[in-house]
Amino acid sequence: MKKHQSLIGGEWVDFGNYNPDINPADTTDIIGEFSYGDDGAVDQAVAAAKSAKAGWAASTPQQRHDLLAAVGNKLAERVEEIGNLLAREEGKTLAEAKGETMRASQVFKFFAGEALRLAGELLPSVRNDIDVEITREPVGIVGLITPWNFPIAIPAWKTAPALAFGNCVVLKAADLTPACAHVLAETLNECGCPPGVFNLVLGRGSTVGDALVNHPDIGAISFTGSVPVGNRIAETCGRLRKKVQLEMGGKNPMVVMDDADLSLAVDACLNGAFFSTGQRCTASSRLIVQSGIHDQFVDALSKAMTSLKVGNPLDATTQIGPVVDEKQLLSNLDYVTIAKSEAREVIGGDRLELETPGFFQAPGLFVGTTNDMRINREEIFGPCASVLKVGDLEEAISVANDTEFGLSSGICTSSLKSAREFRRRSEAGMLMVNLPTAGVDYHVPFGGRKGSSFGPREQGRYASEFYTIVKTSYVFAG
Ligand code: UN1
């Protein structure tokens, strides 16, 4: 059994306390054993980052560009192998896993360019012979806490901008998916990342995550994960005056209007609700359907949904992989039970026993639901979606916005007027017209409103807002 450690100061550090990384599609397949650290490990990683900090902040944009570009190239070269590992570790299909690995590679290449493009501003002062120069500097040491559902892309899209703009990193990856984070650490190390600039600490959120958030030498925390943990992090960071960026849940609405192209709408909902086993914070979980197309839509979607092949992610014919673990599966099944008491009809949603022992679940559709039901208010994070019938666009917009979340939202319509109205009034950070609510580009801002997100946007040019601090200098040249 291969044993893996944390990367601290350029060395692999063994903390004992080995935990298995289990394939959710076949629990007899153990991917490796990972040594978990605790708060002492965080102290070591921060100390390593502290000694590397001044050197990295003073590195040239060319050095940072070259490191990130090399990592991007290396990830792309290893796409088959990393995709395979990701599919085994997290359970998304091999095609999705390879796509995610390519996304991580593209993110590194994008931020390689951004390292060269970090611009400031120069303004004349309101006073004579004075220039005002606005520049961006690294925050220093940033703590990154990442979830299991995108085990390579999310660590990549937090690490790449952090490094591009001259910060040192301590990454705490999700304990369900340490292997992909380990590959990322290995790649950075191989590509010549100076010791201490990037550190990976494996361990539990309750120890390692907590220690990161509370560490006085960490200037910023970027977190993607659950709402309760995010809220706790926000409180601590507020008290300690750290920069904080949170990406949390969603209960994303997809509106289907009478004038929608039916097959396009079905495809968008099938993808948005069920692909990646519904384990995306951008998943469509509330399908808000106008009454004229409702029955036809439900009929077509349920047919398409029940013919999706659930199975082993490494099998090329599989369309839906397993749920990530037993705990998540049991929680999904609880929601199916709740749906049976709340919805008029529940199609699918049962646990499946396949050839290998794993956490398989049939996609589930809850028909005849209203927006006040628990299944429409709480994030399920599984392959389940509800259908809500509405009369017109006005009602669709009001139902879509009636949620504590605001990450992503979509509308399927052939009317430019309806699309425009929805685009303007949707209370979400990301808006899709005739496209699934999930599946975003890597070069543009990502983030939500209301209970979904907090702090500056991730990704694209906008990422510099979080990973830098602004300095305003006044220069008298008289
Ligand atoms: C996507 O929809 O392409 O955790 C990305 C999540 C999001 C990423 C979604 N942060 O699901």
C-alpha cells in the first residue's frame, strides 16, 4: 500500500496516523494511505511559509509565470493518470475527471499569464507635483481549505492565483480526497517551486482546518465547502481581521418556459441536476417549469433520467458515478424519504447494489413540489432535483429568488425578452441562458450572492482582489 505524507518546506513529512483513501465505487479498492497531521503540522507549515515569504514576494513575474506554466503543462501531460486517480478517489466519471484535470491545467496556465499582467494605477494627485500610485502586493501567507467534489480543480484555482501574485500557501485538502491534492503538491515540487512557498497539510478539518483559520501568521483564508463551516470561518476571520473568501452551498433554480426548446431544456436539466452525481454547488436542484410545457417536460426528463447508466466511473459507458461516501449517501436517501412525504410523486432516487460494493444511487426526480418544502430549501448535494410548476415568468422569477442561496441560476427560453428579464432580476452570482447551471469557464469570475458566497470573487482577473492588498503611494517630485 502506497503511503503519502504532507509537503512542508519542500520535504515530505510523516506524522504517522495513516488513513485509507477509499474508492466509493468499490470499497475494496484502497487508493493509498495518507498520514494526517494536526495543529502542530500547521505550525510547521506556516513556519516554512514564513521563511519563504520574503523571497517569493520578491520573485520576478517571469519566475512565477514559469513555475505556473510548468505546472499547467505537467498536469496536462499526466491527464490520463490523474483523471483515473480522480475518478477512483471521488467517483465522477473518467470523462468528467479528465475534464477536471484539464481545467486545473488551464487554470495554472491562465494565472501564469496573470502573473505578468498584475497592473497598478498611476493618477495625478489633486495637489501640485504629486503622483499617486496604486499598487497591489501579496497578502503574505494564505490558507486554502478545499472540498472533495472538485479535488484537483478547486485546489488549482485557489493555489494558482495565490502563487501568481506572490503569496505562500498552506493548503488543507478535503480528507475524503487527499490523493489529487498530493499529486498537485508533487507537481509543484517537481516543477521547482521553492521550499515553503507551497505547503500541503493533510488532516481533518476540525484540527488542521481550524488551526489554519486561527493561525496569527495567516493573512487570508479561502474556503469552499459547507454553509455551517463557512459561517464559523467567517466569524473567526472577522474577529482576527483576516481576509476571507467563502464559496458555500447552492439551491440553484433552472426555469423552463413554455417557449423553451424541449430537448435543449431536458439536456440542460439532465446535465445540471445529475451529472457529477449532483455533487456540484452549481447543480440545478429546483426545476421551475411553466404550466404549458410542464407535463411534457417531466415526461421527457424522467425518461432521460431513468435511462442514465449509473456505475463504475472507469467504465466508459457509465454516465453517473457513485455518491462520494456512505454518510453522503445516507443523507441523500433521507431527503428521498422526506420527498416521499412532501412531493406528489418521487421517481427513482433509490440505493443501487451493483457488482462492486459502493455508494450507488439512482438519480431522483421529485414532481409536484412547492418552494416551501424542505427538499426545496435545503441543499441535498446528491443526484436529486425537484420540479415546481409555475404560471408565468413573474412567478418563476419570484420562486427562483425565494431561497437563502444565490450561486447560479438558469433559464431555458426562446424569448429574448424573458431571458433579459430573468438575467436582470435573478439574485445569483452566475446566470445561464439555455445552458446548465453548472459547468463554468476557468477565465471569468466565479461566485455567488446571499448565503452562497462571501468576499471577493474567485477566478479570472477578479482573483487578484482577494490574493493581493492595495497600497496607495504619494510621491512628491517637486
Ligand atoms: C462548475 O460548475 O463547473 O463546489 C464548478 C462546486 C463549485 C464548482 C462548480 N465550487 O461545485
